[in-house]
Amino acid sequence: MDKPLYYWLPNWAIKSVLDKCCDKCKTSYNKQDITAIAIKPVKNKYRFCVEQMCSKCSRRSLTVFGKSEHTLEGMCYFLLEQINRKKIMAKAKHLRKEKEGPITDTEAQAFIDFVQNAESYSEVLDELGIPTPKKSDENTS
Ligand SMILES: [Zn+2]
């Protein structure tokens, strides 16, 4: 993983984590404390959440966001949309710096076509250069 996890998160999600502190030792969280991105079923809906680990006492906790979808697929697409938007913005910024030109429509369309034709979610993750999530063995209840 060449980029820290927070790099892929929408800014509003990072901000929510930064607004919190460890419930055990009250140390404020920073971006590097984000250790996992997850989708959690809550009352027949899927919610996007992140796990953060306190840098001081290593206590882990979850931030569950208000955004919910009725299907897992819907939530995956929501997340991809957020990641993609962030990636396009980063690329546009980079290009502006390099060549003083925005991202081309062709580049954006090529990616949209790819997402629409992708066989699976993991294929899209591969294209984005994000490691495919392994089956987690955590048993949070
Ligand atoms: Zn702590």
C-alpha cells in the first residue's frame, strides 16, 4: 500500500475522525490513526464506517457515518464515487501544477467506462491501485 488509508477517504470522513478523541485516554485522533474502511450492516441498511486506533493506547474504535444505502452494492458504489472524485481532483491538481491543464474529458470518460464495464468491485479496486480487502477475521458484534 503506497498511500495511507486516509488518502482515499472523502474529506468529510477524515474531518469526523479528527473531531473525535480516544474514549479511553482522550488523545485526539489524527489522520494516520485510521486503520480500516468498512461497511457495516445496521438495521437492514449498510453504513460506511472507519476504524481508528489510538496512537497512544492502541484502543480501536469505529466511526459510523450517517450515509446509508439499502444494498451493499449501493454502498460500494457510493464509496467508489467518493474515491474516484478524490482521485480525479488530485489528478487535476497535479496536472495543473505540471502542465497547467485540467484532466481531460477523455481520461475521465475512460475511467467511467471502465467502472461501468467492470466485472466486479475488486476489479475496480485493482484499477484504482487499492489492495483488495481480505476476508477479515474480526468478529465485532
Ligand atoms: Zn487512547
